[in-house]
Amino acid sequence: MLNKIVAGEVLARAMASGADFAELFCELTRTQALSLVDGKLEKITDNVISGLGVRAFKGTETVYASTCDLSREGLLTCAARVADVISDSKVSVHLSLSERIFPNIHAVAVEPVGADMKRKVELLKTGCVAAKNYDPHISQVQGTLALVDRTIWIANSEELFTSERHIRTRMAISSVASDRGENQSGSCSPGRGMGLEMFEDFRPEDIGAEASRHAMVNLRAAYCPAGRMPVAIENGFGGVIFHEACGHSLEATSVGTGTSQMCGKLGQKIANEKVTAIDDGTIAGAWGSVNIDDEGNPTERNVLIENGILKKYMVDRLGSRRMGMKMTGNSRRQDYHYEPTSRMTNTFIDNGPDKNEDIIRSIEYGLYAKKMGGGSVNPLTGDFNFAVSEGYIIRNGEICEAVRGASLIGNGSQILMDIDMVGQNLATGQGMCGSSSGSVPTDVGQPLIRVSEITVGGR
């Protein structure tokens, strides 16, 4: 879609009025989604996104414009709009772009968007049938199979020209359990940066059964008592607390503008010494992984916090200019309509020194948060509120009755210090993270951890 000669012309035009750097981001993305409700195929949607964004820098000021007209004339017109905003001085720029090919660590066996539709429908039906048949109290089941095939081309005035194709597959099943007018829901939604071969490891029937198990637990659960208490947060999507309450505060988007609670804390102890937190975009086949970020930089394994010490921020090009730090492969955007910003990829608390059984045994009375739900956080202060979608009371070191309606209320900086036990069963959960550059796929994760004390909202 984008060739080097035209790309060079467009970059030169964007820089013609005094910009010191310019970049092109071209995209062709096809998405497909299959939806089933109560065993019936409700709809199949196919979407194609095609367009290009032009960005120019003058110091730490940026100008961004996008277009879906990919003709040479359309691209030059878009670049001219960018140059007109800068309007500093007339310069003549000549670029000779050099193509760079980055290693592909995300091999795909079965491309999902173009795969046989009958097979995809059957995979989704299998998961939904398993969910419906799990228990007579399951009253409704919805399922979605979401598929993405994304190809990007990136060129910039440092004479880089590169491209990448990335595939994603995700199945999400939600169940409603009903009894005597009471309705409770449960869900399961694994995803990977791979094709339909994902279902060799994640059987659709297991996905469906887990969604209904979750709903049935909540149907039988009592309401959670409120108060200050120790909490054990399970692995996988439990890592959403670190992602939201702490991870965003380590992005250059907020650090570089002085609006993060983590500003100026490099080299300082910000967490318990048992906490090591990592953002790693290089994990093969992971939901949040890519070979290159949306500025054309290879992704990295970035150790953010090591044994409680803040070691690194996640830095994009603009953040690099603002902060005087090197880029870390964390620049991301939803699509070509958005200017990129620093974002997380696969972010997790690493395995620690404690045995999982010791974590549970250490709590005389508290909450075991087996599954976390959504929440909100103020990135400036770090204050957060997260729902617990599946929880249990711990008594005398044993997991007891299920409870519902629990939430965890606290502060990101404080919870990092209060994580005093870290287990050894690291796992990740998949989500879509929203920020100023749109919604992007991210993995969150951790092993089982213990928070020594936190406010639990309930009844």
C-alpha cells in the first residue's frame, strides 16, 4: 500500500516548513466478529480500516493529520496540511528511505479472518453449548469470536521504512445464571496474538464451562462484608490492579507531562522488595505483543520495578524528547486516526519467593479475590476502585464461602508497598486498554499475591 518513493516525497512535504522530524503510519486492517446468542448465530461483521497518518515534530510540539485517500496526491495534501500548521521556515528535504525487516516472533499457523467460516461458527457454537449445558440454572449464553488481521507500514525522516503484519484471535463467552428472580453473570475471554491454532490450547468447551462456573458461583454467593482486611489476589487478570493503578503512571504520556505520581522517582524504592514488575512486548503469541511498535521500534522486555526499586519508564518518541530518555518500544495506537502515545503491552508482576499455599494460610480473616473485574483510577493521585467479580472469605487460613459485590479501594503507590507476599503461579489475562491513543490489546498478569491490608467495599 505504501511504497518508498512516495513515502519519501510525503515526508519531505511534511517537513518543508521547518519540522525537525516526520513520520508516516499506513494501515490496512481487517476485523471480523461472529456473535451467538442462545445458540443462534446473530450476526457476522466484517470491517476494513485503510488509511495513513502524517506526524511532524518541531521540538516537543507535534502536528498530526490523517487521510483515507491513499493516492499520491491525497497523501501530499495531507502532508501539506501538517506543514502549514508548523509554518516556520521553508526548507528543502531529500530522503532516501532504507527498508528494514525485523524478525517475526509471532508465527501464525491458521490465518483467522480468511479461514473457513463453517469452522469458526462451529468453534463458537461448541463453546456456547458447553456453557448452556453446564447447569440447568444457566438461562442465557452469549458468545463472540473476534479476529484481527492488521498490516502496518511505517516510514520516517530518519530514513526508516518498515512493515509488519499482526494477527489476533479471541473468544469471549458470557453466561447468566438464574434462580427465583435472581440473576448473576460470569465470563471467560482468552485471546492470543495467533490464529485459530489458539484453540489447540484453549478448548472452546472449557471456555464455555468456565463462564458458567463463574456465573453459578456468584448465583450462590452471599454479599461480601466491608472493612479493612488482608486480601489475596489470584493470578491472571488480577494483574489489572497493577496495570491500572500503577502501570499507567509509568507511561511517558503522564510522566513526561508531570502528571504522574511516579515522576522523578527513578532509583527510588516504590514497592515492597518482593515486587518485580515487567512490561514485555516480545512474548511470542501473547495478546499484547508485536514485533515493532507503532513508531517502528522493536518491542523490548522492560523491567519497570526490580525488587521494589523503580528502574524504568515506558517511553515513546515524544516522551523521549520531553524526558531525555531512550525509546522503549511502547508506542501504540488503535489505528491511523490516532497519534501514538506510550502504552503498555504485556505488563505483569513477576513470580516471587512465596509458596501459594503459604499465602492463603497466612490470612486469619480476609478476602480471596479469585477474579477481578473492571474499575477506575486517577493516574495523578493513583486512587483506584476495582470490582471483584469472584471472591471468597478466608477464615483461619482456608478459603471458605463465596461472596459477591466486593470491591477493592486504595491507592497505587500504597498498594505497591503493601504487597508483602508474592507467589509462583504467574499467569496473564487479556483486555483492551483505553487511553488518548485509543483502545489497544494488552495482557495483564501476576502470580497469587497478598496485600497486607486494603479497604474492601461490600455490605
